[in-house]
Amino acid sequence: MVTSSRARARLAVLVIVVLAAASMVTVLLPLLPPRQTAAVPLPAPSASPETVVRTYLAALNAHDCTTATELWAGDQRDIAGSWCTGVAELTGISLGAPSTEPPGNSSNHPDQSVTEVPVTFDLRWRRWHGDPSLPEGRTTWGYLLAQDAQTSAWRIVDNGTG
């Protein structure tokens, strides 16, 4: 009878350990960075602002954080990293007509060309990675892109609405 009690006790401990491990995985897994599902190539340096935005959104969907980060201007790249790890999925993506700002009206350098690309998409955040200022669902958003000279590539310098 002692062997039977020991076997049951071992089985009970094993079940508790397995359940505890499963609980830990369930809690910790959403905290890990998402797995990259595809490599999204950078657009050509001559690509339009719309192409840059489409590529950026594709990189977010594929969790290709390297490409997403490269499409932002240097001092703004941390924004791409937080979106890349936070977004679960963007669907129903629709780009509107871009609008170009006159150089004197922009808060950027006067020698830069600045274009805004409006976007609409359905946003779904990863669990525990959302942004309270941007709820899930149908979202109207926009990306501001700048180009230092006619020969340089367009890069995202800001995003949001308004």
C-alpha cells in the first residue's frame, strides 16, 4: 500500500508541475517579441511616399522590425519598434491621396519635401501590447514623410491623426 501512496503522490506532484509550467507559458508567451513571418524588402530609393507606407505596413504585419525601423527617419526609429512588437495584425488597409506640404509651411527643414499619406486600416493589438490612445478596430491614421533632396529616399518622420 505504501508504494501505491507514493506513486499517487508523485503523480500529483507531476500534475502540479505540468500545470504550473503550462500557466507560466500562457502568461509569458504574449510578452515575448512576435515571430517574424516574412522578410519585407526595402523599397527602392526612388519609391514614392505611398510605396514607403505600404512597405512599412507590410513590415508591421510580418513583424519584420528591421525593415519597419529602416523606413523611419533616424531619430524616430523607436516608434517603429514599439508598433512592430505591439501590432498583431493590420487588415483592410486603404491609402488615401497623398498631400504635399509647401516647404515653408512644414516644421521640418526648409530644404525637405514633406508629404502626408492618409491610411485607414483595421487594427488588432497583441495581448498586453496595446496603446490606450489608439483602440482596436477601424482606424484612420496618417504618415508624414520627408525627403531631404530629390535624390534621397522618402522616410517616415511622424504618424497620427490631425
